[in-house]
Amino acid sequence: MKKLIFIVSLFASFGLNAQSTLGLGTSFGLGTTQLNGDGIKNASSNLAWHVGANAQYQLGTYFAINSGAILQKKGGKNEGVERAGTIPQDYKYSESFNLIDVQVPIHLQVHLPLGKMKVLAYGGPDLNFNVLGLESRTYENNSYNDNNGYQNTAMTNLEVFNFGISYGLGLSAETSAGDEYFLKFGMSTGLNRIGKINNQEAKHQIAQVSLGYIFK
């Protein structure tokens, strides 16, 4: 406990003694997203995107705290077989899942200054609030699909809130006005379930590139 108090006090002292600034900005990006779970054993990736507002609190030269409110698209694809009918028959299908969360990251960022450029590494928890979930399923058998397939149906077994963790590397460049462009390459993984898919728990996984600007 004494060691923990010492470490917290050291960081707090560093933040108070060093120059601290708050910057606001925006970011957007693209990547791939996949859902993992026993109900989606043949999962594959889908397009991920994000856009939103960012806040960066600079703690001296080497550290910053990043947060914001980001619209994050998640989801994935899957293939399977459904056995049905009076005389049981296998029907192959493909399905897709599209989710949108409001993501609130709380990330510690470490900087290595190189003149006007910085190499950065970041990581920390994400608070995810689901606002939309749609699923579609298409069967290969056309007549069976006419009666049982569906498109963009609301997902009913999603959690309103879930935790995740993100981490990554990047570069930033300072402008003559002191503002900052950044480019990040990151991963995001769910720590608890986003809900149930095909009656089984599922978690998200995302790999993406982010481009943004911070006004200071």
C-alpha cells in the first residue's frame, strides 16, 4: 500500500510541477471488427469505423491522458448451418451483425519527443454504451430464405454497457501554432460480453487506424 501511495504521489507531483495543458479535437478512422463466441464459430471480420470528439490533458513532456466521446462501429460476419423441417434438412446461411457504441476511452499516453514529432504509445480501459444493433441472415436455399431469412433486424440480446481495453502505437506532429496532428494504429478487445448472439455470449475485437487533430 505504501508503494502504491508513493507511485500515485509521484505522478501527481510530476503533473503539478510540469506544464499541463488541455486540448480538444476530433478523430476518425477505419479498420476491421470481429465478434468472438461459441455462437459464431465461423466468424469473419467486417468493416469498422469511428468518428468523434477527443480531449487530451497533457502532463508535462512525456505523459498525457486521453478521453472523448467516439461513435464506434463494431460487428462481424458468420456462417453456419441450421437443421430444420418435418424431414430434417440442413440449410446453410451467412449472417452479419452491425453495432454502434458510444465509446468513452480513458487512456494513458506516453510520448517520446523527436523535435516537432513524437512517437507515442497508449493504453487503457474503454466504457462502451450501445446505441444500435442490427443483424441479417441469408440462407442459400431461396425458398427457405423467403420464409426464414431477415435483413437489418434489431438485436434483442445486447448489453447496454460493456467494458473494453485498447492499446496501440502512433505518431504525432506539432504545428507552428502548437496544435497537434496524430496517426494511431490500435487494437480494442472486449473484457466482458456485448450480449448474446445465437444464444451464446460474444465479445468484440477491433483493429483500426485513427487520424485526428488536437487544438491546444
